[in-house]
Amino acid sequence: MRQSYTVTVPEEPPAAAPCVRRRGSMSGSVLLSTFVGLLINQAKNLKSSQGLVGLKNLGNTCFMNSILQCLSNTHNLRDYCLHNAHRRDLNNNSRTNTALMEEFAKLMQTLWTSSSSEAVSPYEFKTQIQRYAPRFVGYNQQDAQEFLRFLLDGLHNEVNRVTVRPRAPVEDFDYLPDEEKGRKMWSKYLEREDSKIVDLFVGQLKSSLTCSHCGSCSTVFDPFWDLSLPIAKKGYSEVSLMDCMRLFTKEDVLDGDEKPTCYKCKARRRCTKKFTVQKFPKILVLHLKRFSEARRSSKLSTFVNFPIKDLDLREFASENSINAVYNLYAVSNHSGTTMGGHYTAYCCNPSSGEWFTFNDSRVMPMSSSQVRSSDAYVLFYQLASSS
Ligand SMILES: *[C@@H]1O[C@H](CO)[C@@H](O)[C@H](O)[C@H]1NC(C)=O
Ligand SMILES: *[C@@H]1O[C@H](CO)[C@@H](O)[C@H](O)[C@H]1NC(C)=O
Ligand SMILES: *[C@@H]1O[C@H](CO)[C@@H](O)[C@H](O)[C@H]1NC(C)=O
């Protein structure tokens, strides 16, 4: 059953407006103007309460609630849902189920149009995400970043503009200059995967392999949906996000069992490998690898210092890039240990530019100075020039 929604999309500052606190302007000493002012303020309150609705915890679902609130404050994605633009893209062929996107959009619409401040239940949405990814069946603790990956992938599949994927002949672009090769690889990707979700979240990484024997270099281009950053300088109590980016992109030696085959030498050689960013996405999701991969047995609580405004990533670009400056707008916070923890979210409201903390059903204003903590786990940045 399809329901139709009429929604009023709140007015908002330009997309790239940095998150600054705004002051309400209430003035006037004359009775009438005070009265009018009151009415205006009431309307403002109603409006400013939009998007500030909590999500009920259905039993260990704080990981889901935290990510949903971060996505709800991703203004391009929110508007896609509020304007029902996703309807045009829904794959209606009978082989694709579209209920995940529909439930997600419904939830976004409820969060942004609800006139009551009562927490909303994400039950219907949860039913759909667990149909898509059965690992989310039940009420176990889950990892917020893994959940985000599954969710974006699921949404993408239901609104992919490509309905019939072309058979991919193996094409060799190795003769092309790197930049050209990167562009070709990106358009090949779009021939198969092309959606609003891709428009927003997907970037392209370049890895360059250099043979230590003959010195020749080969390149590989891969799309990425987020970057998982190792925590630099283990043992230190504080590092910077740039340290983590530098560690992620640091030249790595592939030797021993990992030796790749050099295309010139036609033999397995010791090589160096280095990542650069070929294409920066509009929304950059940075995941701080706080949990050890070995069964998530320990958690690093290093304080990672990250900028809220003007995260400049130009030094990591493959070529000179002017568009690599980002502003933070949401954080998924994990407190506690690997065994038992709790997720919350802090988000900058795209309409008011103010920060709020979302703790399941509770929503509270917060100061942007509290956003940095040693529990920040997944960071959502928006490209400054993406408006
Ligand atoms: C899917 O159906 C809706 C109406 O139910 C329509 O508006 C939309 O254009 C269709 N989408 C595609 C991709 O055919
Ligand atoms: C983030 O987690 C830390 C550690 O538990 C907690 O002290 C802090 O209040 C949390 N921040 C928010 C805004 O929820
Ligand atoms: C979240 O709310 C719970 C109460 O439901 C409270 O115990 C907890 O301290 C809150 N956590 C944060 C980080 O604000």
C-alpha cells in the first residue's frame, strides 16, 4: 500500500552554510508588536522543532538510531525523501523490493513533519532492514558503521538508475594517463551503480603500486563509500584526524606473501603501495577504527582531534584538487566498551545550524564545543563547495 504525503519542506540556509549558532531576534516594546512577536516565535518554535524528534529504542537499537539521526541531518538526503524524489527512482520491476527505501523515506518524513515531539518508533524500518540484511534480525548489539554500509547499499539498490547492468567487457585503460584512466573507471562504475546515494556518498580512491625492482608503477581505481581510518600513534592519548589520514595514505610495503605481480617484470616483486583520493565525495564518512579487528576484543579510546570547520584534505588528492575542504555536520558517538556500549549522535540541524544530541528518544541542544570527545566513532563531513 502506498500512502501519499504532503510535506512542507522547511526553509534552510544554503547547503554549505557552516554550522553557526543563530540568534533569534525578538524585539519591540509595544504591546501589539510583542503579541505579533509571540506568534512569530511560536511559529518559529514549531518550525525549529522539525527534525528534533527522538527514535524509540526497540532493544539494543541505539546503533541504528544513531546512524538514522546522522542521515536525517544529511540535508540532501533528507530533501530527497521530503520531496518524494525517491519515488521517481524506485525500481518498479518485480524483482526489486523497494520497501527499504520507502520505509526510510517515511521515517525521514515523520521526523521532519511530526507536530508532536514524541519519539518515533523505527519498527517498520527495522523490519525492512532485517529483510535486506538478516544479520540485523533480533536485538543484538551491532556496529554502527557496518549498519551504515548495509543501509546505504540497500537504499542504493532500490533507487539505482541502472535497472539492467551492462555486461562488462574487460577493457584495458592502462595505456591512458592516470587522470583519464580514473575518469574512465568512474564512468564504468556509474554504468552499473548510479543513484542519489552514489551522487552523495561515493568517492574514488587511487592506489599506486610501484615495483621496487624495475620502478614501474601501476594504478588501480576503486570506489569508496567511506574511509576507515586507523588511529595513528597507538599509545598516545591524543592524535589529530590529519595524523590518521596520513597513516591511512602512508606508503606501505608489500612483501613476502603479499608480493604483487609486476606487470613489467612479469614476476612477483616487492612493491610499495600508496593511496590518494582521486574523487572526493560530497558527503565524506570517516570511520575511526577504534575496535581491533580480532573479534572486536578491545577499544581504543584515543582522543582524535578533528576540525568542525574547514577540514582541508587537499594534500591527499591524486591531482591538484580545489574541492577538498569539508565541514562536519554529524557524529555517531560510541561510549562504553566492546561488550556493552551505547551509541548517541550529535547533529547540526540543517535548518537552524544548531547542534543537538540524540540519545534514542531524547533530543537535547548542545554546544558545538562538546562535539569532540574520545568517543567520536563515525564522522560525517560535507564538502564545503557542494551547494
Ligand atoms: C515507479 O512508479 C512510480 C509510480 O508508482 C512512478 O512515478 C515512477 O516513475 C516509476 N519509476 C520507474 C523507475 O519506472
Ligand atoms: C559521548 O560519549 C561520551 C562517553 O560516554 C559521553 O560522556 C558523552 O556525553 C557522549 N556525548 C553525547 C553528546 O552524547
Ligand atoms: C542517554 O540516556 C540514558 C537514559 O536513558 C542515560 O542513562 C545516558 O547517560 C544518556 N547518555 C548520554 C551519552 O547522554
